[in-house]
Amino acid sequence: MSRVLCAIRMQDPARPALNDLTYGALAGAVDRLAADLCEWIGTDPRPVAVEAANSAAWAVLDLALLSLHLTSLPLPGFFTQDQRRHALADAGAGWLITDRAETGGEELRVGGEQLYLVRLDHGAVALPAGTAKITYTSGTTGTPKGVCLSADGLEQVAHSLVQVIGADYAGRHVAILPLPVLLENVAGLYCTLLAGGHYLAEAPSDLGLDQPFQPDFGRLLAVLALRRANSVILVPELLRGLMAALVQAGRTLPDLRLVAVGGARVAPALLAQAAMLGLPVYQGYGLSECGSVVALNTPAANRVGSVGRVLPHLTLGVDDKTGEVSLNNHAFLGYVGGGPAPARIATADLGSVDGDGFLSIQGRSRNVIINAFGRNIAPEWVEAELTAQPEVLQAVLFGDGQADLTALVVPSRFGQNPASLSLAIARANGALPPYARIARWHAVPAFTPMNGQLTPNGRPRRDAIAAAHAPLLSRQEDEQPMPQSFFDRLVTETEPSRLALLSVPQIQDGLTGRISLDTYIAYLTEAYHHVKHTVPLMRTALAHLRPDQEWLVPALDEYIEEEEGHEEWILNDIRHAGGDAEGARHGTPRPATQAMVDEAYRFIREENAAGFFGMVYVLEGTSTAIATHGADAVRKSLNLPKSCFSYLTSHGSLDIQHMEFFRDLMNRVTDGRDQQAIITMANSVFRLFADLFRAIPHATPSEVRHVA
């Protein structure tokens, strides 16, 4: 008997297993359905195709086919009719089980759900011995290729996942990806049942996912909160949508302990943003031929920028010359209609392994761009940084044989301000080395399967996209790249420092309300000790401007008028939160806070007064990004009145207006010395501000008692 079926029978029969079924009821449902299938199908060796939406019935059917050693052929709902017909005929499917009543056929009752069994007239096709499941990949050519996999190989993947993640993470797993997708089937269903967890197979319509390319993320968020999901598996597009819904709703998902993300490269910036929203995201990497997951970051071993360590049953190799990743074959038996599988699987993915065994994937070998200087650039790498920006929905990179790179970007909303897209490009460039930065970009309509520019499962058809946008991609040799404004340059050259600040645990936990009242008051106290210097620093800058910098005087005067007295707001917040406001007023700052203030005075007096605007960028840019969201999360978590958050909430709204003013002001800075001083000061203050936050006493999330 298979590992999964044995695990089901070994669990406490009363323990929740699958939707409303306990482990005891699940074992009985699998046995009854297997008996019914045996009666109808008999000894017919042809594959059984499964075409149904996510449900408990789908999972029970999959387990029943496993118990009967019948070959299962799951059909994803995103397949076109041509791809569906090809898969059925190519595999020689003898039976179709569906949830669509209009197909007719014999009725199969699975609990309270209805399935229909239809006999097909396809001739038998020779399959590798031991084929338990055929998964059809939808590559960029659009013609699905049948991957034949063994039951032992699939269950070994699930077993390894339980081994590296830990069975204690088995809780309530909500299926978001379609169950016909190998990743959800193996890493979701099998892994959860092996670990004794509770698998929840919701209908796509209930999750807001009945329109695959127009998800209702608000509905998805509501269901995850209602079900108190502990784990989910996502692709990057769904992660981005869920993050946007969290920000818009101003809420968190405190029960989530594991969000596995795979299917495409994930930018470190997106992972940092997810952590800020309280999402415990762990990137992985997989391959259909390996039974889905190959490597995964875990709570115990996580390295951002990598896809984790390779699962223990696999051995990985990286070609010294080409960088192509290869793996030993454990689950793959061969392709439908092809020869036997090789002993090692060449992935066509380019990767590297660090000294601690963490695998990084740069992209696909066939997609590599070689620029005019001979540098190899994996477009997926750059595209991931672009789509990590909230303003960018989709991106495809071009530039083979050219001196610079061009990106076609799809804005995340209709009518997106070009200035905001320019800022998004600058932020992405900040996370990339100079040779991989975007020099030109064009906003274009969405890439979709309907216009032939995406595969049905969401991969870009690069040749089709290039053909559709040929006028934008063809340029004269003397055409110059788009000029970069100084504000965009400031964003680009300080982006790594900004991300380092946002990764500080005190900030990440504050954004989700996972801090204690003592930590919040300690933060306000340090804020008081640096904010009380804001106006004096501005006056110091006024006194040290060079004659050719006097055009900055009106801007500094306006900032002084705006910032006067803000330190008193902080003392009021401390008082309303139950802290000692007068003690804070007369106390001394922590060394890290004093170091930031001292460095600001020193730089203004000794190096360049214009550098003060680097500090403005850090403080106001940080407020714009996190103040309002963080204040709301902490207020709800600690059950405090709004009167405790006047400083944060006012700065969240004020600084959005200030940043527009600041952008225009910075774009008027033309002196190279002043530009460099502003960039240098910004990077320095990002580092010192991070030290300030790290120095604040901080209870870990598990030590904080949440107030409902």
C-alpha cells in the first residue's frame, strides 16, 4: 500500500482530514469509491482522465486511483480545448471522470458530491511500466507533453517535504492552486495527509478564483482568514495579489505559518514586502519530471534570493561550463510516446549552489540574453525585480545583441501615471547590477492566453510578444536610452539600503502588529529623540549652504514650517499609550539614535549641507511606505485608541504629499557634488536608521499576546 494511504489509516480516525471528512471517514470514502471504480473499469489498463474543480471528491478520487494502481491523467482547467483533446488522445485515455453533469455517463457519489464516469474510445498507448500519473506540461510552444511519473517517486517528494519542513507545521492547508497541478497535488494534498494535517479543498468560485486571470483577491483573503489557514501554496502572481488585498484591507493573516511560492522566479524585494505584511513566504523550485518540488526554503533553513536546499532524496549537479542544473531521476519514467527516462535529468535551468547548499536559479538557458558586451543575462531575473514593484503587473525583457536592455511592462492598473512607472523601474534597477539594468521601457497592454502572448499556465511567449510589439523594440542605432532623472537615480542607488532597513525584524513585526506595547512606546521614545532634531538640522543646513545652493532656501523654509512641533505629537502618543512622556522628554536617546543624529549634523557642517535631503528621503520615504499601515496594524493588535497614533498616521498622509514636492525638488539638483552628497547621506541614514530600530527592545511574535 502507498505511503499516503498507510498514513491515512494510521491517523486518529476522529482527526479532521479532508474538508468535513475525518481520517476514518476519508479511508472509508476511498475504499467505497475504489470498489465502484473497480466494478466499472475492471482490468482496463488505459489511463483515467480527471477533469473537475478542486473539491473533496477530487482528492478522494485521486487516492482511490492510487489504491487501485490505475494511471491518473489530471486535466488542468486552464488547458485550451485543443490541448485537452491532445492530452486525452496522446495518452490513450480510456475513461473520463468529471464533475460536469452535461457529459452524461455513470454517476459516482463521493460523499455529498456528484461525479460522472464516461467511457472514451481512444486506443491504448504503451506507457512506461509503473506509471501512476501523467502530468501534461504546457510549455512555450503550447503543445502539452505527457510526463509519466511513478507513485513511489511522487510520494517520496511528499515524504521529503514533511522531513525538511517538519510534521509540526501540518495544520489547516487551503488549496489555492488547482489540484491537477502537480505542485498542489503532491506538495499540498499528499504532504498534508502524510503529516496528519487538515486539507481544505475549496471550490475556485468560493475562493474568488473562478476567473483564473481576474482573481477576486478580496474574496481569497476573506476565505483564508475565515478558514484560519496555516499553509498555502502560491505562484508569484497570486502572492502579489494577496499582498495587495492585505494592504487594501488593512488586515493580517496571523494563522499563516507557511506560504510556499514556486512556479517562477521571485524577487528578493517581493519577499521583503511579503515579510513586512506578516506573510511567512518561502521560495522553492520544482520540475514536473522530478514529481514537482526539487528544493525549498523552510522556516528552519531560509536564504532569501535562493530557492532553498535540494530535497534529501535528490542529488544535484551544476555543469561547470554552462551552469545547467541536473538531477538524479527518482520519479520520472519517460514521456508519453517516448523512450525510457535517463538516469539524470537535464533541467535546462541555469543555477548555482552556495557553500551552505542553497540553490539559486538564474533562468532558462534558452531565454538567456547575451548583450553587446558579451554579458549573459537571464531575463527572468530582471523581470522578477520589475514585477516585485506594485506598479508593474507583467514584464518581459529584450536586448539580445544590444548594448542596453528594453522592458515591455504592463501597469498594474489602467491609466497608471508614467512617473510612478518610472519610479518602479528605478527601484527595480536599484536591485540589479549596472549591466542588467533597464535603459528603455514601454507600457503595453496585458499579455494573455487570449492574445497569444501567454501560455495557458501563464508563461510568456517571448517570440509572440516581440512580434506584436516590434515597432517598440526596433530602434535606430543612434537612439539614446531614456534619460534618468536625479530622483530616479537616488532611488536606484539607495534601493539595497532601503530593503535592508525594511528587513529589520522590529519593522516587519510592527507592520503586522506583532509587537508589545513596551516595544511601541520604546519606538516612540527613540522617534522623539531624533524628530526633535529635525528643525534644528534644517536650520543648520540653512546656515551652511554655499552661495550657489541658496535656491534651496525656500524649500528648507517650507519644511521647517511643516515640521515645527512634531516631537510634541510623539509625546502625546506616548502619554495616551500609558507611557511616561516627561520621562521621554528629559531622558537620553539610545546610542544608535544619537549616532544617526550626530552623523547628520557632522555631514551638514563638514561635507555638504545639501546632503540633508538624503535624510529627508529616508525619513519621508519610509513614512510613506509603512507609517499608516503599521499604525493601523499595531492599533488593532494592542487594542489602543487612535489618539496613540497621531504621529504615525499624520506622517503617513503628509509624507505622500511631501514626496511629490521632494521629487520635483530633487530633479532640480544638477550639481554633481550635491547629487552625490544626497545619495551618500541617504545610504548612511538608511543604515543608521536600521541600527536605531534594531536597538529597540523587541519581543518575538510568539512572545506577544495578541488582543482581539
